[in-house]
Amino acid sequence: MEVIGLTGGIGSGKSTVARIFGKLGVHWVDADDVAREVVEPGTQALARIAAHFGEGILLDDGALNRAKLRTVVFENPDERAWLEALLHPVIRDELIRQLHSKDTDPGYALPYVLLVSPLLLETNQHELTARVVVVDVPEEIQIERTMGRDTNTREQVERIIAAQMPREKRLQKADEVVDNTQELSDVERQVGEIHKTFVVAFG
Ligand code: ADP
């Protein structure tokens, strides 16, 4: 069983492309979901965050106040480094555990699973993957689609894009590229071809 990485900038269409793979029967693990799970109430990581930043970093119900944590680390690179040193290994271990559980599912007949992650190439997560699929759109489409989906302003989206890997560098690291500029039927055709390539390569 191989792990294929699926990545792209914010609003490029990772979730959309993952769902299209899903329609072909492909299972996936979403690194954003895992990043939330590892800091749920009761986890060791959340206890360490509360010990480090103080109980004020928690909401009344004991869950992590993500907005507050984002503000703290945005303003302080040392705190950001501390948080990443704590969370990246924990997220990676949990990703491996969840990917492996797909692997050992006897009902699963395909030779690969997807790891969907916005930070696949920025972290060591790509080391878990045999191939990297990049979902690509020009920055203007990224901005428009993200603003259409979320309540972010243009400036906020531009700031997030500026903090992510530049488009050209991401494309250089791609084994396969999904051009997500056209309508969904066009994306489905591309995903179908990539899926066939992987089934032949790993089947
Ligand atoms: P990501 O997971 O990379 O952040 P999404 O898959 O959520 O991106 O896509 C961002 C937004 O753009 C969503 O609202 C989605 O429905 C829309 N979208 C994605 N692909 C297309 C497309 N080919 N045409 C039109 N809208 C799209």
C-alpha cells in the first residue's frame, strides 16, 4: 500500500480533488482533521499547550482557543517554533497511525491511499509519500475561491498565501499536477487519468 500526497495552496481545491478521488473509491486521511484531533480536550498535547501558555489559552469548555493561539504565535516566532516542535511529531505519528489503519482494512482493494495536507511540502510529511499530487490554480483564482468559501478578506487571504510555499516551488516538487482552473468535469477527467496511473504503478 502506497501513500500519495495531495497538496496545494489555500483554496486551490484540495478538498474538492480529494472528494473526486473518493468517488473512485480512494480512501484518504486529512492532515487538517488530524491537526485538530491531536489537541482535543484530554490529549497530552493540549495539556502541554495549556501548561506553556497558561489556562487562558483554553475556552470555557476546556477546548483550545485556536484564534487566540494563532494570534500569539503570529506575533511571536519563538512561540511558533515551540508549538511546531510540539505538534509536528505528534501530528506525524497520528497520520502514520491513521494511514496504517486504512492499509490493514481488508475491505479496501486499491493499492494506495491519499494523505491530503496543505503543509505536505513545508513539513516532513512528504517523506511518508511515494508520489506528490499538486492541485494548481493561479493566485487570483485562489483568492476568489477562498473568499467565496470563507469570511476572510482579500488581505487575509493574501497574507496566508504569502506565508505558504510559492506556487512555482510547489509545482517543481510535483509528480502529478491537477489543473483546477476549469469546471469540475475537467478536473474529474484529470483525476481519473492520475488514478489509473497509480493503479497501474502500484497495483
Ligand atoms: P482547499 O481544500 O484547497 O482549500 P477547496 O476544495 O475547499 O480548496 O476549494 C475552494 C473553493 O473553491 C470551494 O468553495 C470549492 O467549492 C471551490 N472550487 C474548487 N474547485 C473548483 C472548480 N474547479 N470550479 C469552481 N469552484 C471550485
